[in-house]
Amino acid sequence: MKQEFLSKKNFEDLDLGFVFDRLQVVTPYGESAKKSLRPLGASALKELEHSFDLTERIMERLENKRHDVLELKSTFKEIKQLANTFDRIEAGDTLSVTELFEIKHLVMNMAKVKAMMEKLSWEKTVGDFLLHSAEPAMALLDPENSGVGTFYIYSTYSKDLEDIRSALLETETEIKRQTRAIALQIETEGFKVNANGEVRIQQIDRDNIERAKQHPHLSYRMDIPLYSLFRIKPDPKYQEWHDQLLIEEEEAEYKVRIWLTAQLKKYLKMLRANCAHIGQVDLLIAKGQFALAFQCVRPKFVSESEGDGDGNLSIIGGRHLKVAYSLDRVGKSFTPVDIDIHKTVTLITGANMGGKTVSLRMIGQVIAMAHYGFFVPCKQATLYPLDFLFISVGDSQSIDMGLSTFGAEIVEIGQVIRRFSDRGLILIDELARGTNPKEGYAISKALIEHLQTGSSKTLITTHYDGLTQGPNLSHYQVNGLKDIDFEDIRTELKEKGIGLLHEYMDYRLTEVSGDKEIPKEALRISEMMGLAQTIIERAKEILGGSHDEQIKS
């Protein structure tokens, strides 16, 4: 059984829904193409690279032929979902006139799309998703080459239908002739005939109403306020003939619809292929627009054996799209993050509010987007194709299983460790945060030692001291508030509160030596916010003690 690259929960934890929601496709086939997107791993590297090639090409078209691309996308708005109609054709069900009209409308729009793609030199500049000619299907649905968007069961489809309609025309002409003659006659009898052949008699005129009811060429219709309505009645034999011809016309049209449906089955493969290609073009334009709007770049995929042989994952100027978007809306900017994951295990340390979790999610989001074939929100990304991506952010509980946050976290981590020999990326936020510090430290230490021997890369954020040393381990710290003189902002901090610190926080990561002490900025913040000095001093004494004392529960 093939294992998934990314679970649904991890998809949500990485805010990939934000990314997909902003892929603005306009056709139902584009929506289907978007929903069908799956992350591609090492075995599909060529497919990934080709996807990036196509995105680059459409971005070039958007920059140089923007009007033409947007005109093409505007035409897509006329494309309707006809999958059910296609299924009915395949099943041999007879299409209705409305369904035939919808097919004709689709085929006409396919011709427009094809012409616009040719205007964009699509075959030379993009290459993929070319449309097949729909002219034979158009000729079938528009046999008189009228070019109009409506659909009609043309008489040219059937000699029987043509003869029936000719006879109908004769009867209708005769009925009209008779109606005019009768109108002239009854007007001489004192009845007033309207232009539509209707006779109105005031309801107070009881004699004329009774006379009209007895008249051989008038039939009662209905009463309306103040009036009784009658209509002229032509020779019954012509009316019966006319009604019979209408039945025959309907039967002949039904036979034509059977034949048309059978003929359309010949073009079904072409219609489905064109719809699929329209969906892919729609999605491709959306990906190009997304990349330009969010200033994304093409990720570079290399094999694990390239470079230093260790299989680095490098991100320069990385941004978490959802967070960056939210900050931008309130006039603030996201601090880009650089990281080079060159060891089997990488630890990120730093104070609370320092952005460790956002950095972790950003890394996962960038790498996941690259495997989906998207350009990524950073200045540069050098990656190698993974078999899976996993993130544990420690904020979920498994109610069905009756597990705590810690229990749910351990279950998830236990499952991903089973893929120990696969080439993946494991992201863990505040490992073992849900249990007491002493046991949490022990579990973290043991797990890190185990992960250092595996094939996957692991990135862990932690508050625990003593975890940052090992032969195959690197250590990053969030710069945080290390360059801030708290005395300079003491008064402002008391006035504006702890939220002020976000304005001074440096969220960038700096690689440090393995034995670098984890910053204790919480003490500095607590002191500045007025926590009793005796408590502060005692906390400093405790921090100065042994590691075992620090992690006592």
C-alpha cells in the first residue's frame, strides 16, 4: 500500500488551504484539476520540473501578453460543467434539446479558447494542453453554419421532419386564412375582433354573450374582470390535422435527438480531453498569477548526492504566506527567515513569542508547496525530493481516542517513525511539551538520538537545555530580543504592554554552536513587567543550578 506524502491534518496545520483558496480558477474543470493536485515525490522529479517549466512560461506570458491571457481567462467563465451530459452520451441516453444546446455552447467556446491560445502562440511558448479541433462537432450541431449560439432541431437533419414541417406550415397558413375570413364575417354580425383574433364582450351585455356562446365560429375562453373572452374557431378538420402534425413533429424530433446523441458519441473523447485541457490551462494561469502576486520563486530540486552529499534543504528569505498576508493587512511586514537544514536533526530554540512555530510552519509550507509543483514564497529554495512530510504542532487532541495533547502527539510521532528508512522531513513543535519537564527532557533526548540515525531530516523547536549537542545535529536560535536594551523601552513597555515586544522582536534564525545556551528572555520580560524582584532573583538562582534541578517537575 502506497503511503501518503502528507496527511489531511498536516495539510491543515501547514495552512495549505490558504494557498489553494487563492488559486483563482474560473472553470469547473479548473476546480477539478486543483482538487486533483497531489504532492509529487522523488519518483516524479521530472514531472515536478516540467510543472515548474510551465509555470515559468505562463508567468512570462502574463508579463508580456497580460491582456491576452486575461481575455482567455475571461472566456473560461462561459465554460460549464457537462460531465453528467457526457456520461449520458456514453450510456446511450437521448439528450434533450437543452443538453444539445449546452453542448453546442461548449463547442463554440472551445473554438474561442483555441483561437485565443493560438493568438498567444501557446504551442510554441507553453506547449502543453493544446485543444483538439471541435469543428466536426460544431458542424453537426450547426448544420446551416449560422454561427448563432442557440440550438434548434433543424429540418435538414431529417427528410421526414422536413415534410412534416412543410405540412404544418400549410395547415397554419390555411388556419390563419380561415381565421381572417371568419373575423370579417362576425364583425358584420356586431362582434368586435381584436388583432389577435380575440373577441371581448362586456359582462353586462348578456344577450351578446349568449349569442357568442351559440355561434359556430366562436369558442368561450374565460372571464376576466368586466369581460368575457371568446376566440375564433376555424374548421375543426384543419385544427385536428394541425394537432396531429405537431405530435408527428415531436416524434420526428425525438428520432433526430437519438441520432445526434449517437453522433456526438464519436466526439466524446475529444470533448472530454478538451475540457480536461481547459481545466489544466485554467489552473496553470492561476498558478502563474499566484506566483506573481505573492512574489514566489521557482524552487531548485537537487538529488541528495549533490553538493556536500548530505542532502541540504536550504531556504533564503522564506515567508509564511498566511501570516505575511495577515500582517500586510494591518500595515506590518513579515520578517523573512533563512535556514539551511544540513544535519539529520536541527533544533530551533528561542523565547516564547520568538516566532519558532511560525518558522517551523513556514519551512513545512514552502517544502510542501514545492512538492505540489508551486513556486514558493522566498528568495531562494534549494531542496531535494522527499517521500513524506510530517508536522506536529502540539495543539490537537484526539477526543475519539481519549488522548491528551501529549498522548496524541506521541501517537503521531510513533506512526511517522515507522517510516524511518524513508526520505522525509519531520517537523515537531515543542517536543513533549504536554508532560512534566523531567520526563519530557528524557523523551526528547532519546527521540533526538534515535532520529539522528535515520534517513529523514528532523526539525524540532524546544525550550529544553541540553538537547543541542550531538554528532549529526545543528542548532538555530531565534534572534529574538537579544539586541534590545530593555532599559530603553521600560516605560513604553509598561504603557503598551507585552504586545509591544512584537515590534522589537527579531524573528530571524542564526545558526549557533551546539552548546549555546538557550536564551532566558522570559526573566527579562517578567522583570520589566514588574514581577517582584525577590521572585526574579530566586529564578536566577534556580537557573544557575544543575540541569537536573532545572527540569524538576
